[in-house]
Amino acid sequence: MFGILKVFAAVCILIAVGVGFVFLEKYTIPLSKKTGHLKLLNPPAWVNESLKEKICIAAKAYDKDLKLDENAAMVIQRNIETLVPWMDQVKVQVTHDSIHINGRWRKPLALVESGRNKFYVDASLVVLDYLPMPNLPIINVKGLSVIAKTPSPGKPCRQDDLAAAVTVLTKLDQMDQLVTPQKPLLYEIDSIDVSNFNGRRNSRLPHIVLYTKDNTEVIWGAEFGTWQRHLESSDEEKLAKLYGYYKEYGTLQKGVKYINLCDPQDRIPLPIDKY
């Protein structure tokens, strides 16, 4: 009798194990069939929801179900590198429940309008496709020579007059972060005019002029790094004068006709000389 009970117990255990395997097979999903969602890691504060959505759509390439496997990660990384110029050095990593996207972000500094084309460029002159970015001070570049063919997004727009404008804007952006992070000066700038770049129209007139939103002229002068050749204030002095004025008055829009940064004889107090 005892032997029969042992056999019966063994049979019950085998049946239970078999049922357990069936249960696990039914309710456990292989890793390659699991789905998850995308996560953008540490995007800068200026990245708005429209840009995030654009990146996620491009990453998924309209595939609603993201498989949590390395193949999906490679496909997403390739999609971003091909379709999203706003990110560089992209890294995609799969976790147990999501796919993480990380990389270096390209921040637009200048807006270029060429015919019907409208695009941004970053500090490296890389072209970024246009979409509204009201949370950033993006400056309209005017007076550019004709752009024969607009580079595709993600490619640099190598043009000397554009590069001169972007160099100035990059320095102003750096000063904003360093000196006036709570109230960036660039928010008061509407455009930068390079129509007289390198004196091509009139050698006696300023090469680069910025315009505030109330149309005050901020006369920058010669291209960055060429101030000695034109007997102007140094680039560092120009930045100091501009931000000294801005910190003293709290704005560039005080009803004056222009702010001249070029004259080396202008020895106004420079409260940010240390920068």
C-alpha cells in the first residue's frame, strides 16, 4: 500500500511540473517579443515636446510596438542617425522595460531663410530642419550671399558670411550662460546683418551689425579675430562693452539709435572686465 502511495505521489509531482511548464510557456514572453517605450535621457531644458515627439516618431519609424532586444536598439539608433540631425553621438540601450536614447544635442543658434527654404544652424554650422522653438533665442541671419544649394539636415552649411555671424552668436550665447543666465541678452536680439561681410559693399561701414527687437543697432564691426586689421576694439573689449551696457541698463532697448562697440577710444567703464 505504501509503495502505491509513493508511485501516486511521484505521478502527481510530474503532473504538477508539467502543468507548471505549460503555465510558464503561456505567460512568459521571450525577451525578443517583449515591447516597451522610448526614453530620452537628460534632454536639455530647451528641448520642447514637439521636438521630443519628432525624435520618437523618427526613432520608431512608425512601428508602434518596440521590441526589447538588441536588434531593435540598432534599428532605432540607425533611424535617429539618419533622420534626426538634432542629435549626435547617439547611443541606444535596452533595459528590462524600455529603450533609452542618449547623445549630444545640437542647439540651434541662427535662423536662415533662403528663398522658400527656412532652416537652423548650430555652432558648427550643421543644418537643422525648421520647427517652431519659441523657448530659444534663435537669431535671424540677414544679408547672406546666395546659397546655391541648401545642405540636407545634418550636413554643415559652409559659407564664410554665415560662419562669421554664427561665431558672434556663439560668443554671445557663451556670455549669456556665464554672465547673464537669468536674463540672456540674446532674447533681445532680433537679427544679425552680414550684408557688408568683409567690407564687400563698403569698406568704411561696419561689417557686422546686430539689431534688437526695437531696431536698435548694435554695431559689432569686423569679423571675429580681425579687429586689429581694422583698428577696432578687441573682440573681448566688444563683449565687455556690450554686457557692461546691458547690466547697467538692464536692456539694450532704451530708445537709443545705436550702440557702437567698435571704437577703441571708447573707454566707458567695463564692469565685466574680468570676463
